[in-house]
Amino acid sequence: MRVSEFVTACKLYIKIKIRETTVEEQIQWILSYIHEGLADIWKENMLKDLEGRLLECKTAEEFLTDIKKEFEEGDEEGVKVTELKRFEQESKMIEKFV
């Protein structure tokens, strides 16, 4: 699924089914559907930010806008570099992810 389709589907579902939930719950629901490649690494970092109350999004729609900016088709190398900057590398080498 393309990023714009994913964002649209999430917006619709939130408006129809979970609009009464908190922003944090809506963002957790969105993150639960991200689980491939670099997006999965990004998701793990977002979950840490969410748990640490470091996430600055005031609405789920703002979070979805951030997702669209981050992953929309375009400069694939730029997306990878952004992901690596956010990734806590622990003992892994960057070359493994590029």
C-alpha cells in the first residue's frame, strides 16, 4: 500500500471508529499497522517517544501528516538517512541498514 493510501485509510478509520479515543490511543493504533523495513525501525523510535511523552503531535492527523512527509515516494536515500539518524544503533553497524 502506498503512503498516501495508508494515511487516507487511517484518517477514515479514526473518524468512523475511534474518534472518541485519546490521541495517544489513535497514534498507537496507527503504529500497530506499520511493520515493514525502515518504517518498522521508525515505528520503534516513535513508540519510545510516545512512552517517554516526547512525541509532539497534538492530533492523530498531525501524526499522519508527519508519516506522509517521512515516507512518501521521493528521495529514497534521504529517507534512509533520516531513518538512520533516528535509529538508536546500539551495537549495529550503519552499513547494515544502508
